[in-house]
Amino acid sequence: MRIVAAYVENDAGMAADHASAAWTFELDWWGRCGQGLDESSALLDLQRVLGRRLETVVAERVQGDEQAFARDRVPCSEQERQGTLDILTEVRSQTVGLLGSCSDAELDWDDSDRLLPSYARWRTLRQMGWHIADTESRYYLPCLGMNYREPAQSLFEELRLSAEHVRQVVETVPADVIVEGEDGVWTTVKVLRRLAWHERSELFVMQEMLTKARAR
């Protein structure tokens, strides 16, 4: 059975407030994360996400929101950089395709049963699209010390321009950036793994939202 090193965040703001997340840094599953209300449920979810029989062993833990693992402070490899770019290209195409298939009513449907953490305001598919671009261009990258990008006027233009901006930064950012400040601890590796995770994770949620919207 394959043994996978897991990196656990506790008391973090993820899909729920004060939750846990379990990450792997292995290239086979770059940007993959399990989530739960506590560490044990996050580790079980990571095994589900990875989709095969394996054993997870906790290699490192951090406590609190937007901290960084010691593993995050290691300079990124070219494989991690290229893996992030490949994931972003594939997933953005899927996001645009999903949103482009929606009617205005579907884009703006609000599922009143959907539970979100206290800080989240993106309830509809249209808002989710903006949230993806906001997170990458106006949260992750500025936290790493990169330039803030002003939003475009329309959602699909924003998704295109944001993807171009993020790609240029990922291609050129130094491998060993570390920023510690009011927004937590951010490093090149942390931003790459979060970019590889975020839209792919949100796309799964969006697919479920659209299925539910069309089944009403």
C-alpha cells in the first residue's frame, strides 16, 4: 500500500469556519486537499479525493488560518510550476464551458439550502465565477507581493484576463518568495498549490450547483 505524507491545517477557514484541511505535496496529486470539521475527517476526505487505497501519515501540522508549512518554504520545483500551469489551463476551460452553458436564470439561481462559511458571499454560479478570479488575482497573488489586478467589466472577460495574468506570474515568479504579514504567511509553493487546488475544487461545487438548478 502506498504511503502518502499529509500536511494538516487545523482551525483554518476552508469550506467551514475553524475547519481542518489535509494536503499532499506529491506531484501525482498536486493541489489535492481533503477537508473536514476536524483532522481525522480531513484525512479521511483526502483519501477519498486521492481515489485509491493508501495510507496517510501526517508529516506536519500548522494551527490557524493562512499559515504555511515548512514544506511551503522550500523553493518550488519546475515540475510544481509546470503542474500548476497545466491544471490551471485545463480547469479554466472547463469553468468557462460550464458557465457558458448556463442561462441567466441558472447563473443567478441561489440555493437557499447551501451552507457557506461566515466569510463567503458567493452564492450563485455567476458569483462563483467572479470568486475564482477574485481569489487568484486579488487575493493569492497580492498576498505573495504581486501586483493587484483591477477587475474587468464582464465575467467572461475577467476569467480570460485573470487567467492570462496568473499564468504570466506563475511562469516568472521566483521559486523562493516568502511573505509574512497581516495576511498570514505566503510562499511561492503555497500559492502554487492553492492555485492548483482552488478552481478545481470550486468547479466540482459548481457542477453540483448547476445540476441542482436544472433539476428544480
